[in-house]
Amino acid sequence: MRLKLVPTETKINFFKVTGVTLGLSALVAVLSVVAFFVFGLNYGIDFRGGTVIRTATPAPVEVSVYRDVLSGLELGDFSVTEVVDPGAELTATERNSVMIRIEQQSDDPETQNDLIAEVKSALDSEMEGISYLQTDSVGAKVSGELVQAGVIAVLLAVFAVLFYIWLRFEWQFSMGAVAALVHDVILTIGVFAVIQIEFNLSIIAAILTIVGYSLNDTVVVFDRVRENLRRYKAKPLEEVLNLSINETLARTVMTSITTLLALGALYVLGGDVIRGFTFAMIWGVIVGTYSSIFVASPILLRLGVKRDWDKDNGAAGTQYANIDA
């Protein structure tokens, strides 16, 4: 007997609550923007510049001990955080681990290397058996370039999606798809601003992956919409969209759940190094699935769409609409 999370044939009226879902999405997007400006993001050293040292000790050491040792070194602004790994006990790799973040002292690599050596020497003298699991250092100039590159990468991805969907379908489809992608990106940034998980280059990679995942979901629905527009030329557009979403619902749900299972395992067992990335991916899969149904499709309904796909209309931007790519 096959497992079916969604019946073979569903007749859910997704557009019955369109006003509520679009209003909710707009409200949450606005709150995300407000959270970004009010709380800001907890930028990692990739974007802020500085040094991160992750240590491990055979026996538990109070965070206050680390602070006492480092406070006499004239490091400027620094923070010491205990690293809690929920999956460590399951994998029998539990460590007494601490993350030390030190602000950028100088763009001179030698000065920064001397500072790292000084910190490690001070810790070695006070804590027996200490080991260093991670040491990363990024200069202020490099971090500024990384911020700029990250923003450009996300914007280029969104514009590439706009262009691709316009070639593949029609401009109204492009607007719906891009609105869904912008919705997903804004909500992802908003949740990171609220919960203050470290925002670094791996999160940018996660956002770009979310863009691809959300686009994939949206294209599957839109492809079925295009097929049904040809098949049911007399049906109102709302009925065609509803039918298309219902026909692809089983595929959408199964894809999302299997992806979430893999991401859940990574979140629990992957360690704190990739936990921010996997959290962003889990959140992105959820909001990406939601937006492909409750954001992209309603916007397409409001913009309208070409109904007779048997007739070419070069002015509509559909001259490449039959490509299989």
C-alpha cells in the first residue's frame, strides 16, 4: 500500500481565502522590514570583519573564566558564547565548546595573526587541555566587499528569474513568480532579524537556494496552468488556477516534506557550523511552498493572462513560451 499524504484528486478552493492570505503575507512582509530596521541582523565576521575562535575543553569551563582571561589583553570589543549542540549527545561528540568573537583590530594580516597568537597563548596558560576547533579572520575591507557581493547576487537571481519566466510564459507569470520570491527573501531576512541567528555568507547561499526552490514550485504550478488554459478555454481563470494547484498539490507536498526530512536531520545532527544554513533552508522551504500557492497564483489571477495559447502574440512576450528548458 502506497503512502498518500494528499488524495489523488483534491478539490480545495484555494482562492476562497485569497484576501486573507495576501493580506497576511503583506502584513508579515512589512513586519519583517520593520524588524530588520529595528533589530538589525546579527552579522557574522564575513560581513562585520574580525576574528572567530572556537575552543573545546576536556571539562566544562565557565564563560566568565574566558572573559577574565581575555579582558586583560586589550582586544577591544569581544564576546564569548557557549556553543550548545543538540545533536552532539546523539552522535557521541559532545564537547565543552565556546565561541569567541573579537572585533577587527587592523587590516594588516600580521597584526591580526599576532593577536590570534596572543589570545591562544593566554588561553593555553590558563586552561589545561584546551583545543581550537575553528579560527577564522576577515578584514574590514573584505567584509564590506562580501556584503556588496551578497546583495548583488540576490538581486541578480531575482532579475534572472523575472527574465526566465517572461521568456517561458508571459509577463504576468513573471510578476507573480518574482512577487513570491521577494516575499520569501523578505520573510527570511525578517525571521533572522527577530531570532538573531548569525547572518553570514552561508545564509546568502541559503537565500539563493530558497530562490531556486521557490521558483521550481512556482514553475510546476504555472506549467500546469498553461496546459489547462489550452485545454479549458471556456473556464474562468480562477477555476483553471484552482484546478492546476489541486493537480500539482500532491507533488508539491511530497517534495516539500522529503526536503524537510533531510534538512531536519542536518539541523539536528549537522552541528552548529551549518545550523544557520539549515534553519534558513527549512524556513525557506515552508514559505516557498506557501508563496507558490497563496502569493504567485493570486497575483496571476489579478493581472489576468492570455487565454488562447494556440495563437502567437509576439507583443505579449510569449514567442519563446514552448521551450522545454
